[in-house]
Amino acid sequence: MARVYNFSAGPSMLPERVLAKAASEMLDYEGSGQSVMEMSHRSKEYEAIINGCEALLREVMSIPDNYKVLFLQGGASSQFAMIPLNLLNGSGKADFVITGQWATKAYQEASRYGECHVVASSRDQTFSYIPKLDKSTFTPDADYFHICLNNTIYGTVYHELPDTGKIPLVADISSCALSQPVDVSKFGMLYAGAQKNMGPAGLTVVIIREDLLGHARENTPTMFNYVTHSENGSMYNTPPTYAIYICKLVLEWLKNDIGGLKSMQAINEKKAKLLYEFLDGSKLFRGTVVPEDRSLMNIPFVTGNDELDKKFVTEAKAAGFVNLKGHRSVGGMRASIYNAMPVEGVEKLVAFMEKFERENA
Ligand SMILES: *Cc1c(COP(=O)(O)O)cnc(C)c1O
């Protein structure tokens, strides 16, 4: 069996142990005589899976008791509408920091429902940095303040959170969830599409402080109201059963094999350092993000020559390093090195880049 090193931004690699366990349970989950895919979501077996997944997520992320965990569908992109429908109903105002495409989409969608302010943007430099924020420009009576914590396309991350005081901070953590510890209590709400670091596509995880529930607009569709899902244990309708099961296996791997988020962070830092140190010393390649805002998860880089970039991506693919082509808005390359990318995958990529540099100097 030849598995590639997959540097895709998402869907992305899953831990091999998780895949092997899922394969071993495919036809008969714990003596039930069925696959998890075939099970009633109301069955005892399945109830244990979804409850187990939530309990593990709470434990691994140290989620305080006054936060609800919701397992939804529709991707992080549906949250761009669900958030204003549920939260933008006090002053009707919200603040946004524009740090890339996802942050822009969240802002544009929310703007359909209320008065949305751009507090700062890094668009002037192709989102290659996190803008400095001036608290005096924040809307004092905003219903929420939205950020995209890790910018998947551009490879930036907030190393320091904006201080929004009493205004609930809402963060898209799709591409950095579970990559390192976060202090959940600093946020009103966190949300993530699962397909980067948590499991397969089809599952969206929302972590929301209880007092933010119950303020949805009158005409909010039932399925788009957080209360519908929080009151029904994410079982108002059929949840994405198999994706939740895989997420549970990923959390078991994180807890038991990795040793939790602190250990995961150390591994992620080690991987990112390998690649950034190489990029900083290279005469051919360079990273596109200012050093102080660099992401641990998504690392864009270029040679400065489109033809050479193309050659690199092609040769890398032939050598077993796939999905290294950068997003069309940045060009060049991007290595997404989520939790499941082994250290060895990054070491081998760096060795391959060294060889490419020698051959193409
Ligand atoms: C991938 C991604 C999204 C989009 O997620 P979907 O689940 O495809 O809707 C949104 N925000 C961020 C930060 C992402 O990385």
C-alpha cells in the first residue's frame, strides 16, 4: 500500500490509525452487525457515539460547562448566515476583521442582515499579515465581533486575540481547531467545518456560550436556529452520523495517542519550524507571510517564477507529495500541515525541496 503525503488544505489527511480503526469496524461496529453508516441515529449504539464524541471534545478542548456543543451540517459557510440570524438581533451591528476570503464571506453574508463594520483589513498586501487593531474603532454596542482565527488560504494566524471586552468574540476556527489549546472562555462562539482537522467533510462543529442562544430573528428557519439543535442534542433531524463517528475516533487518537492539545501543539510547532526555517534559508523558495503572523497549519510559499512553481508542483506530485498547488489568489505553493500530517512527511518534503533547489539553482 502506497499512501501519499497529502498537503491539501481540506478535505485533508486523517490519522492512519483512525482510518484503520474505521476500516476494521466497517462491516460490524462493536458486535452490532452493522456499519455505523447503516445505524439508526436513535439507536443505543449511536447515542453512545454522539455523546462520546461530545464528551471527548469537551475534555480535549476544556470546554466550560456554560457552552453548548452542536454538531451541524452545511459547512462553515452556512455559519456565515446562521451567525447573523441568531446573534445580529440586538443593536443589529457587528464588527469584522477582513483577513482573507473566508473572513470576507462572513462579512458579506452578515451584511445582508444588519449593519456590519470593517474594523481593519489586510487586503492591501494580499492578506499576508494580520492587521493591528485599534480598540477605539470597535463598535461599542455590537452584537458580536467576528474574526477568522487561522486564514487557510493566506497562511496567517492571530497570535493574540482582539480584546473585545463584553462584546462576544466569534471565531471561524475551521483550519486550526484542535491544533493547539484555546481558551474557549475568551469567545462567545467558535465554529469549524470538520474537514481540516477534526474529521471528514459533512460535519460542522459549533461551540456557543449559552447566553447567546435564544435571540434569533423571528423568521429564522427552524434548521438555522441554534436553539433547535441545542434543545435536541444535535438530533432534531438526522445528524451527519458517520462524520461524527470519525470525529470521535480522531478525538480518541488526539487524547490517547498524541496526549492532548499541548502535545499536539508541540508536534505542530516542530513541523512548521522545519518548513519555515528551510524557507528562510532558501535562495529559491520564500514564504509569503510576515514572520510574526505565520500559521502553524497552512504555509504558502513561492519561487517567484510561475514556470518553476508549476515544475515544482508537478515533480512533487510524482514524488508522492500531493496537493501542493497554492490557492489561485496567492499563486505558488501551499503546504497544509494539519494534525494528521506526520513529522516525517514534512521532513521528506523539505528534503525534496532542497534537492529541487540544487537542481534548479
Ligand atoms: C475551509 C474553510 C471554510 C469553508 O468551509 P466549508 O465547510 O467548506 O463551508 C471556512 N472558513 C475557513 C477558515 C476554512 O478554512
